[in-house]
Amino acid sequence: MRFVRATSPGRCEPPGAPVPAARLRAVTADAYPDWDAVYRDNIGLVYRLMFAKVGNRADAEDLTTEVFLAVLRPLRLPASAGEVRAYLFATARTVLARYWTRTLGQPVTTLNEDPAEVFSAPQLESAAPQRAERILAALPARYRRILQLRFLDACSVAEAAQALGISVTNAKVLQHRALRRAAEIAAAME
Amino acid sequence: MRGIARYVDDLLRSRRPRRFRASEPDASVAQTAIMLRAARPGSGAPREEFVTGLHRRLASELDPPAPGRTVSRRKLVLRTAGVAAGTAVAGAAIDHGLTGLIAAPAADSTLTPQPGTWLTVAASADLPDGTVRPFSAGAISGFLERVNGRARAVSGICTHQGCKLALAGQPARLVCPCHGAAFALDGAVLTHRLPGSLSPLPRLAVRETGGTVQVYAPAATQSSPGQP
């Protein structure tokens, strides 16, 4: 059985849409001399972390802003990268928890990961696509296809419906069922 | 069901999802939708405009206007409004803790009780050079140490949340059982894992007289109400 890898370019995305280069870089220096260094080294990480937890840019930007405002002001520098990141992570966890409380009233996603793992670049790059791929692989073919088209390939409902040869209404129903099934599979994988 | 369908639709249209009261099944669908959306290639990278914009905002708030670090009232008000949420977060994060990351008050103080008196806490002979021993003098409990022939004393109560410190290690240090903070025997903070500041331990005035070591401590333990 063959299906499109989650990491392939989105078929419904505008051609040539640049995939921004990762802003991650390894921390070789032991300590951050000033807030600017903290910011430059971690803005990409914190944003990525938040995007993975909320799935949309507007909220990911707001939450990232909240984290840096809370962390940088009282920070005494120089401090080691490990310490600063642990503090960033702890703050991000609190910020995320409060976000869910005020939006859906449920802790939809949490930051329970080991900060050391989260802040190691390869892990951060690959965790979401791998997990998505495992879940998609466990779905019936049509369910997998609709989710692939809509979520990973950025297709509209109309485009997805056309690709599947079904009506828009049916595509909506199919997407909804597929997502519920995927949620069950995800829960079983925990 | 309406709420979650709209939520997923917002995510897919890259809009800020609208709020709704989610049930538990809704939450797990939302979680899956987020995970799938976040798996789209390139979606984890922040916009350049966002990165530079936030940098500018932080610079205006963090780099003090030269010279003299004065902040205009207007700016202070703006700041306060801007980070009201952030402050609460920093407070909430205290339990997670980290070492000396946050500016500590420049305190190194000697405890001077009023009224105070000299209380004998050890025999001089029991405190040879280089030794440390705990003492208790009414309201005060702490540690005595003799360094280069001179006796000195420091409070034995952690300045974070008041747990009693324990003597440990070589060289000797005072370790808090509650959150692991460690102090030197002169009261200085060695390490801690708290995001907030941690004050050094107060020292006590010490004297030796007639073969005894005395510390200057509160004259009497708290009298009960109603006593003259």
C-alpha cells in the first residue's frame, strides 16, 4: 500500500511556495550573554512548539509573544542555555494551559514533554509529521485520503471533493468521520 | 457538533479558531486536527515579520532608555498593560523553578532583633576551628562555624519558604529539603532552581566570652497575649 508521505509538498499549495528554512541552530555556547541571544536562539523553537499545540498562526504568535514577555523581563543574564530553556518551557506550559481554559474550556493539548527532548532540534522537526503519518496509515483509504488532502496538502473542500470524485457535501461528511476515526486511533496510540 | 466543525474549518482556513464550549470528544477531535495541521510542511516556521516585530517590541521594553534607567509614567502604564498576563504567568511558573535566573535583591544582612540579647549557644571548646554545628536560641535556629579562629553564625531557615536547612556535603553547605536551594555558611546563595529571586541567609552577630559562644538573638520568645 502506498500513500503520500506527510512530508511531501502540499499539492494544493501555490506552486513554489517557499518552505521557510528552519530557524533552529545548535547551542554550542554554554551561556546566553543577553536577552537578544535568548530571543534569537529560541524564538523559532517556542513558536514551533506553540504551533504544534494550537495549529494556527494567529494563536501561535500571540502565545509566543506572551511567553517571551513573561520570561525575558525578570531574567538575569548571563545564564546557561539549559536553564533559560527550562524556564521558557515551564512558562510556555502555563501559557498554553490558560489558553485552552479560555478558548475551549478543555485542556486539548498540553506541554508534558521533557523540555530537554523538545529543545533538541531533530525531535522538534519531526515529531508531528511522524505521528500524523502513523495515524493516517492506520485509517481506511478514503479517510486517509481526505485528511491528507485537506490537512497536509492544503486543499479546499471543493478541491478535495473533486480529487475524490464526490460532492462537496459528501466530502464534508467524509472529512468529519475521518477526523473522528483518526482521533480514536490517536487516543488508542497514547 | 456545530462548534467543533467550525473549529476545524477555521484551522483549515488558517483563521484564528473561534471559542466554543468543547465536550471531551470535541477536544480529542480538535487535538487530532491540530496535530494533522501542524504536520503540514513548513507550518512550524514563524513569519519573518513576526520575528522582527516581536524583537522590536521586546527591545523597546527591555533595553532601558539611556542614561539613568528612568521610565516615563506613560511608558510604565503601557508596559504594565501589555504584560499583565505575562506577569501572572511568571508567578505561576515559580514552582517549576530554576537557578538564580532572576535578579536577586542586593541583600546581605545581619539579623538584629529588637529587643535582643546575647544568648549562649555553645561552649567555645565545642567549636574547634573548621567545624560547623547547629544551634537553637529561642526564636532563632542556625549554624555556627569557626573560620580562622573566629566564630560566625548564620540563620538556618531557607529564605524561600521557611524550611529548615540541613548541613550537608564537603565543603559544608546548607541545603533546603523543600526545593533544593543551597547556601554557603556565610549565607550566600550557592544554587537554587527557583525562577524567582532568593535572598541570602541573614547572619547573626556572634561573640565569645568566658569560654562560651553567644549570638545576638531576640530577648525572649514570643510572649503569649495577655501577659504584661
